[in-house]
Amino acid sequence: MAPGTHVVATAGHVDHGKSTLVRALTGMEPDRLAEERRRGLTIELGYAWTTLPSGERVAFVDVPGHERFLGTMLAGVGPVPAVMFVVAADEGWMPQSEEHLVALRTLGVRHGLLAVTRADLADPAPALEDARDRLAEAGLGDAEALPVSGRTGEGLDGLRAALDRLVAALPAPDPRAPVRLWIDRAFSVRGSGTVVTGTLPAGRVEVGDELELDGEPVRVRALESLKEHVESVTGVARVALNLRGRIAPQRGHALVTPGAWTATSLADVRVTMAEGARGPLPARLTAHIGSASVPCEVRPLGAEAEGAAARLRLARPLPLHLGDALLLRDPGRGQGEPRVLARATVLDVRPPELRRRGAARERAKALADASADAASLLRTHLLLRDGELAAMGCPPGGRPVVAGWHADPDHWSDLSTRLPEVVRRYAADHPLEPGMPVEAARHELGLPDRRLVTALVRPPLTVADGRITTTGRVVAGTAGLPAPVAGAVRALLDDLAKAPFQAPEAGRLAALGLGPRELAAAVRAGALLRVAEGVVLAPGADARAAALLARLPQPFTVSQARSALGTSRRVAVPLLEHLDREGLTERVDEVHRRST
């Protein structure tokens, strides 16, 4: 496993010495492009690392400070837990200082330190005091502030000690967390193939792991952290992964644990306007998360206000969890206008359709009190499985109602109330059926799984043979038939008890009210045995007949069987054919049969 590593991004106005400071701290050149070194201007993300006095290692993601490269800056800062904010002593607070700070505040970065550079060129005290106050207003009030000079080395030892204190105070990431590694570089290496780099914020990646990239499986062939080959690494860490897969990765893609994230292009969010920005939001913006930069459409769901709900339609799916923060930016704004406009906190990654008039307003009300937890999700989606909740970022806290299904308590209570009424209506509409099929109840209640139906059954309801019946309707020996039919069958069974093989004539059946539909219901319920059209006997009569016929001299004729059973040829012939089909008797020739 890779040694413990921490990752810190730089931030600040162009030409305030961010790269110079990283170079002085690490002895490495963060500017990778020849054009960057020639112009002295950071254009792309740079990477360097060093070992701190405590032995902890810190990697820097050096970002560009020019206003034209704000998108690149956000790609570097997005996945990183802490920032080293740089302000030059000889220039003080500048426009991009402000824009970077607004971006950090909007992203929710709360850990950092302030380095006032060029302390050898001007008194750093005024710039340090001004910048410290601004950082405090942005939620970085605990950030240490130090004057330094990357050119002379003044203050570097103190900065290293401050970095040690900063990384020691960072929250410990969860090594068991699902992986979401935002890619900030992708390239090919001769003989190795595709390589990507990024900041792993939490979780663990090992050689041989299978991850997903835009829904396609990829396998980790090799792994590096800070140029060292490792077999596994846990966040937070800078990593390079050699991948095997069919898809071509690029910046803004994410490698994720399969099944642990919801890839979505539609999300309901709570919008919080950035410092200095004013609504209403434009209908088209760019959403930033991690290293991703994606055009999106913004649809307000209710009244425009701080903390208002909106729906984002992203140009491509992103792997999201509830609680994720997206930064909304307008790249088309003129110079001097705020481009970082808002923070969008994800409240639902599978939002419902808005079809009816007023549906958006109702949805805004529902989201007003929503939070990033399973209970809020279930209030909207009513029923969700374990895996769905986990992929949405809300592992369930309570017990499932059945088979991994979780239900909103109010919805589950309502279903429990509705089921008896649904069963009652079905019984009224289908009086000859022994009960309501579970599948019919599932369809009537709009449930996705039959097991949810059976979990709702409570006395006096019961489930047997795939049907739901009311216990009170069951008549002994008639398997839940309606009372009039059950009474008629009971009278018929009384007749057959005296003469078990003398099947009732049509007149007797009619007198009892047992027409074709009633007989069919009794046969389905197992209350009668049909051996042929119009010929019904008591259940088990075929087994009793077979036992009696087995006592006859073998083989035997139809006439001998009729006499043994005490019945007519009308009954004996179809009964023998039924016994043949059941394998209780078999034909010897055209005249004779024998018991098996």
C-alpha cells in the first residue's frame, strides 16, 4: 500500500507566485508545458509533491490563476480537500483572488492556509491582514497566514510546519467508501496503453480492481502514487492508473465502484447563490463537480429565492450522490462580472417527472424540507431497494419491509389499509374464485414486487396457493368458496358420502344451484373432483376407486369395475379413463384393464 499522502490545491490571482512557491517547497517543476515555462504562466494543472517535517507526504495540484482558465482551476480544486491560498505582498487582493475564493466557498472548501508571497518585495502585513479577513468571511477563518518568498526561501520552513498542521487537522477519509476518482489527465504510454491521473478522495483502489467508466467496465492493470508503483492505495492520494477497457477516458470522466453511484443527467438541487451573484439564474450554465465541466439547463421549480429548488438537466450523465455540491458558472459573462453564480446541492438523483400543471410548484414544496438522507428519498420514491439507496448515496438505516425493499412509513401504512378493501372488491366482482391472485393485488396497488404484497397481508387476510382470501369466508371442506356455493357443495358431498361413485345427475346439480361456473370454482378450490364433463365426485374418490379395483381378479372389464364401485356406466367409463391418465390403471386390450 502507498504511504500516507495528503493533497492540497493552490489558489490565487495570476502571477502571484503559486508555481514558484510549489517549486520552492518541492524542488519539482509543476509547469509541465514548455509554453508555460516560456511565458511564466500556468495554463494547465501541475503536480508536485514533497515530504513534510513530520514524515507525512503532501502532493500539490497547482492551478492556473488567469481568468481565462477558471474552468481548469475548478477541475484541479474540485476533488481536493484543502487549499493553499496565495496572495502577493506587492499587489494584495486582486480580481482572481476574489473569484477563486468565491469558487472555494461555493464548493464548500473549509480547510486551508494563506501564503503571502513576495515578502522580499513589499511589507506583507497589509496584504496578509486584508486576505485573512476575506478568508474568514468565506469560512476559512482557521487558516494560518504566513509571509513567504519563493525566490529567497524566507518563511518556507514555517510554511512547511503550517502544512504539517493543516494536513494533521484534515478529516480522515473512509477507506471503505465507494470510489469516485475524477480524471484530470488521460494519455497513452507506449507499451502500457491508457493511463489516467486524479485525486482519490476516499476509498481504496487495488491492482486488478474492476471499476466503471461511463458505465463501461475497466480494469486496473497497474497503479502508481507519486511515481511509486504500488499494489493498492487509499484516499486521499494522487494516483495514476494504467487501465484496460474499451472506452477512451478524458478529463471530467470518473472511475467509480460499480453499482455504488447513480449516473444521471437529471437532478433536483437546492440553489444557494454565490457571494456577489444575483438571480435569477440564466437558463443555461456550466456545472462543475470534481474535474467535470458539463453544460446544463436550469429549471427553477418554485419562486426565485436563496435556497430555492431547481432541476438541472446535464448534457451528459454524471455519477452523483445526494449531498454532492455542483458549482454553477456562466462562462459567457463579461470581464468584471461574477461568473461563479451558485452552489447546487443535490437532493435527488432520480427526480420524478413533472407532467401536471402545478407539478413543479408542488415539487419545490416537497424539496423545501428535504435533506440528503434515505427518509427524504423514500418520501418521494415511496419504495426503494437497498442497492438503489446505496447508489443514491443514502445507505438505509432502518430494516427493510421485505427482501431488501424499504418503504416510506406513511405509504406503507396506506398500502396496509388499502389491501383489505382491494381484496373485498375483488371478491365481490369474482364471487366464484377462492381468493384474489397475489399478482392481481400487486397490479392494483401499483407495487413492483409480489413479495411486497405478501408482506402487507395481515389477519383476517391470509395467503395460500398464490391467492389472498379473507379467513372469515372459508367454509370447512370447501376452501374459501362463497357461502351459497359452499353450502351447495356441502350438500352434494353429503350425497356422495352415502354413494361415493354415484355422480349426481344434471337435475340434482341444477337443483343445488351448481351450474358450470359454480362447479368450475369448486373444482379449482379442490372441493370437488371432475373426472369428465358433468361428472363430479368427492376429492380423493379416484384413489378410493383404484384401491377397490386392485382387489378384483386382474385383468378386469368395465362391467366388473362398475359392479365393484356400485355405479353406472355413465360414471364408470370416464372414471376408468381418468384412472388411466393418472397411472392408477392401464389397458391390457380393448376390453380389459389392470391395476398398476
